[in-house]
Amino acid sequence: MSAVQNPSGEVTAFVPVERLEPFYITVKQCAARVGLSYWTIYHWIADGKLTNERGLRHAGRSVRIEWRVFKDALDRGELI
């Protein structure tokens, strides 16, 4: 759990940490979180390992990764 504070520093609520994590992250942020090179993530995309079912999202030319879906796929061993 993590505390949520108002501008004066008073704790107003406690929420699970995973609710504070960004929903979509960049390839570089993803690579940093899992300790890999961002080129590894791009290779997974190019090779078809990282798909929509495993958290890959496209917004125009921009690529984002849905962190929780990606992390679940990684934990199940579907990417490595």
C-alpha cells in the first residue's frame, strides 16, 4: 500500500501500489523496469514475440506497452 497525500502533505488515502503505476509505458521505460536493453523489446516486436495479446499497443506511429499485461506474459515465460 502507498499513501496518497494532499498538497499540504496530509495522508488522505491508502491505495495499492499497482494502481499508482502508469497503465501504458514506453519501450524504454519497459526495458528499464525489467533490466533489458530497449533494443531487446524492439526485437521482440519485430520478431512477433511481443504482440497485442502480450501488451503491445500502437497509437499512430507511437508504440506503448500495457505494463500489467506485459508483466504477466513475462512472468509466464511467454517472451523469453
